[in-house]
Amino acid sequence: MEASPRNSQADRWQRPAVEVPKEEWTAIVVGGGPAGSTAALHLAGAGCRVLMLERAEYPRAKACGDLLIPDTLAALRRSGLYDRVTAEARPVDRALVSSPSRIEWSIPGEFLLLERERFDELLAEAASDRGAVVARGRVERVHNSDNGVGVHVAGIDDPFHARFAVLATGSDVSLLDELGMLQQPAPTAVAVRAYVRSPIRTDELFISFDREILPGYAWAFPLPGMKYNVGVGVLHDPDEPARYDLRQLFDTFRREVPAVRRLMSEAERVGPLRGARLRCGLRGARAHEGNIVAVGEQISTTYPFTGEGIGKAMETGEMAAAAIAAAAHGDPDALAAYGVDVETSLRPRYEGYAAAQRWLSRPWLNDLVSRRIRKGRFLQAAAAGMVAETVDPARIFSWRGLLRSLAG
Ligand SMILES: Cc1cc2nc3c(=O)[nH]c(=O)nc-3n(C[C@H](O)[C@H](O)[C@H](O)COP(=O)(O)OP(=O)(O)OC[C@H]3O[C@@H](n4cnc5c(N)ncnc54)[C@H](O)[C@@H]3O)c2cc1C
């Protein structure tokens, strides 16, 4: 089969792991999603010798809503990639939210949409441009040794060696488990999405809290080129078996929610329905062990309830890169400090989202909050601030917040 131009371009910067020399690396990053690529990019920027191993060939599909919210945009700015992403992404400045009783309210904000297939490729290529070696290889084992780490790649006899490793394999926690860093193996949410092409134009994000889907929501997001990302995600207790059929929930959403029914009436499906598990709420794993740190969905950095995780995956990638650069320059406590730093700087945000989850998961409370947001400027501004990360969600999703909203 003839390679597409994009594939042949990828061939130049993503090499087969077998062709990579067995030299001593400062760091090996395992997994090339947003967390891994951001870590590799910042490590290379700090002058470290970095190898990033990704099992798939770019561009690779990833089930996602493809929505880049303000924390992702901030991470892109810090990484020097904002302009590159903006040049290809679709900008949207409003999300329309529909409650279980179809009470609608909207949140203004800066959002971008770009298919993950392209977004992740762009990030990995940027890491390569910055000096990281990006290679294709499935890592089977990572181990700590006295003076560094060994990284074993499928089909290659001898391990790669580095002083440090970054685990960034998303919701696949097998390596983390083998290292004894995993505390909660079960995912906390599952979601599916499909791409459709429709001649009907909408310029806003649509989010629907259907009664059947709570705790969770369905979405229809506009992408570049009259494509839409339509999906549904449900949270579940990791200790209990899932009791829903996501495919059926997806069908109910596309048939019964008026705005989506209209969009889908003339739509053509592009590709299959794809799903993935999510690890949310910053719980269930230790972020540091010996010379190894874990980032992104490995340590459940995806937000509870909204399921947005790209921004925090990138943020932990950045934090891990800074810690490794400091350790490489002789700071013996830098990696342990990374684990503490993740807890202290990020934990409060997850608590706010967990409060939002508790509130919006109950249909009557979801309706009540929606009514109040529609009516009062205080809650409208607070909801916009929550998305922009300038307002703690707990300020809205509390009786105090609701009482405050009565004043206007
Ligand atoms: C349906 C769905 C919708 C979502 N919608 C959104 C959204 O709209 N916005 C948002 O911000 N977040 C969304 N999320 C969450 C988001 O996808 C994750 O938070 C994010 O992908 C986490 O990034 P990561 O780099 O940690 O992991 P990933 O993106 O999963 O990347 C992990 C990488 O590691 C590679 N890998 C795995 N194992 C190995 C191995 N052994 N060796 C080598 N490579 C390996 C994988 O191939 C993959 O490329 C959604 C999730 C789902 C499932």
C-alpha cells in the first residue's frame, strides 16, 4: 500500500525503535500522548537527551471529544505550540448546556477543537523538532536499577538505559502495576465517540445531561471541515461492575435529543464508534518510584465529571520534565518533590470537580442549578470562571453558592 504524504512525513521523525542506538539517555518517555509528548518536549528544551517510545505509528486515532479547554490552551502557550494548533483547530466561543429537563444555559469561553489524531501527531512532532528522539516501539517492561532505569521494548533483545523514565501510557496501567505504583486498577469512567459529517452548521459546543446518562453526559462538538464529534461518557464506581450499555445510550442521544437529531438527520458517519476508559480524580496511583515518574492519565489526571484530561496530562508532563531536569543536575529530592507538587498544586482543583459531579449527577439538582445559572449573573460568571480555571467549582456547586446566586 502506498504511504500517505502524512505517513511518509511521520517516517522521518518517528523511527522504528530497533534503529535507535543503545546509548545512555537522560530520560526515556514511555507513551506519546499529550502527557508524554509534553514531557519529551520540555525535557529536550532543558537540554536533556530524550527518547520517547510510542507503540503506535503517528498519526494514530484516539477516542476523545477533541475539545481543548483553557487549561490545554495555557499548556500549549507555555510549550510554544498555541499558534501551531490554532492554525489548524476550529475555534468556538460558547458551550450550550442542556439539563435533564432540557433547561438550557450557556458558558462563554475560549475553546478549540482539533481531532486527536492530528493534535497528538502535532505534539509528538514538536517534541522531535525540539530534539527528542521519537521512536515506534511497544514497551513491555520498565525497571529501576541502581543508577537508572531499564526499558524493554517488544522485539528488541537488550533494554534501553536511561537515568530516568516517565510513564505516560494513558489508561493502560500494566507497566505501572508491575512497578507496584498502581493502587486503583479499575477505570472511573468510560466514553465512546463517533465522527459524522453534516451539512447542518452549528458553531457551539452542545452538552446534554440526559437523565439516562447521569452520572455522565453526551456531547456534539463541531470540528474543522463540517465534521462533528458526537459521544457519550458515563462515570462509574470503580468497585462496581458497569451497568449500562454505552452503544445504546449513544443511540438514544442521537435519536431523542432534538438538537442532535437535527444534526444527525443528514449526517454521514465517518469511521467507527470508538471508546476508551478514563482514569479521573487524581487517585489510584503513586506518581513516583525510584527513578521513575508517572504522568497524565496514569495518575488519573483527567477531571472527574467533565472527563477533560488533555490539559492536566500536559501540565503533569511539564512538571515531570522540570523535576527530571533538576534531578539530572544533581537535586536528589526533585523526583519525590514532583509527587508532592502534583498533590499540592492539583488536588484542590479535583475536589472542586468532584463537588460538581456530586451535584450535577442528581437530575433534580442539575435542573435546579441550571435554572439558577440561567437567571443569575453571579452563577453565569462563576460557570465561565470554572471552565477558565479562575473560579473553584466548589463555589458554584454548594448550597452557599446557590444561596449567593439568589442575590443576582
Ligand atoms: C471518549 C473520550 C472523550 C474524551 N474527551 C476529551 C476532551 O474532549 N477533552 C479532553 O481534554 N479530554 C478528553 N478525554 C480525556 C483525554 O483523552 C485524556 O485525558 C488524555 O488522552 C490523557 O492523555 P495521556 O497522554 O495521559 O494518555 P493518552 O492520550 O492515552 O496517551 C497514551 C499513549 O501511550 C501509548 N502507549 C500505551 N501503552 C504503551 C506501551 N506499552 N508502550 C508504548 N506506548 C504505549 C498509547 O498508544 C498512547 O499514544 C476524553 C477521553 C475519552 C475516552
